[in-house]
Amino acid sequence: MADAQILLWRSLQAGQVEELALALPLPATVADAVRIAGWPAAEVCGIWGRVCAANTLLHDGDRVELYRPLTVDPKVARRERFIQQGARGAGLFAARRPHSKAGY
């Protein structure tokens, strides 16, 4: 049996990332990697930025990422940023040529 070198990543809070390198015997799943690391299972996980199920088989060199739940809805956060910046200071209206139409 061959071993696979796996990187396991998680973020407990914003700006803090924890990384762990594991050598797992193949075939191994995402759930196996998390269990061997001793980390609690996450609701959502992925391999190289793509969401996957816990029973997904791993390959040598995979990076398993455990995602934490969102604290704010992205649409609400964008709406609040837009309100703070004002309609004229964001998006297409941020940099306009003098005497040009809006959005150009």
C-alpha cells in the first residue's frame, strides 16, 4: 500500500489558519484525514477550494480544507459596504471622466 501526502487546513477565526501535513495509507477519505488529525468534523469541506463530501477519496498531494460557517450573509455585507461608501464612491461611479455619462 502506498502512502499519500495530504495537507489539512482549517481556519478557526478570521486571519488564523492552521495547517497539518499527514501521510495516509490509500485509499483514504476526507473523513479519515480529519479523524486521524484529531480535528472535529466540519459541516463543509473541500479539496483545493472545491467543495466535496466527507466520503471523497483522496489522492497524493491533495489539500483538504475545512470551512467554518459564514458569520454574515455576503449579500448583506456588500449592501452595507455600498451604503457606507455612498452611491457615487463605489462600482462604476467611482472613477469617471469629467463631463461623462454615469457608468462611463
